[in-house]
Amino acid sequence: MGIYNIGPTDLKNATVDVLKGKKYYSKAIKGYTNMPIKNSITIDDFDRQILYHLSMGEKTKNLSKHIPLSTRAIEVRKLKLTSLLNIDNETPFNSLKEAKSMGLV
């Protein structure tokens, strides 16, 4: 059975649970909910662009030339990314390394 296939027993259990007012989660969904929180980090296009340009060696003060945000907004987003990735702010390259290892850049 693939991830999206459901067998007769699963369908029966799901139907019974729903009729009883309970929530039903397939094995695949349960598997996703048990994944480490680090894998579920999502960032928007601006954050991705910030990480990309930083990885290319661009300085923060020059990012507003490439991204339609103010320098202050970019700095705030960088702080958020640092916190989101749960890394030490003392070494900015750690942010990029962590983002790359997670497939965000």
C-alpha cells in the first residue's frame, strides 16, 4: 500500500471513529506528526531570498537592492530566522549552513 492508499480495515476504522465524533488520522499522517519539529520549518520567499543572497556573500546593508524590503525589515527577518533555526547568532555562517542542511536554501 502507498501513502495515499487506504485499506478496507482502515476505512472501516476511520468511518467508525468519525461517526463517534472522534478524529481519525491515517498511519501516514501520524508519521508526519511525529517528525522532529526542525523538519517542519517553513519560510517565505523573502526569507529564502535573504538566505540566498547572504550565502552568495552579499552584506545585509545591500540586501534591500535585491529584496523589496527595508534594511530594518531584513534585519528583523534575519533575527527571526536565527531564532527559528535555533542557532547561535555570533556566527552568521551557522545560519546559512543550517538552512542549507535543512534544504531551505
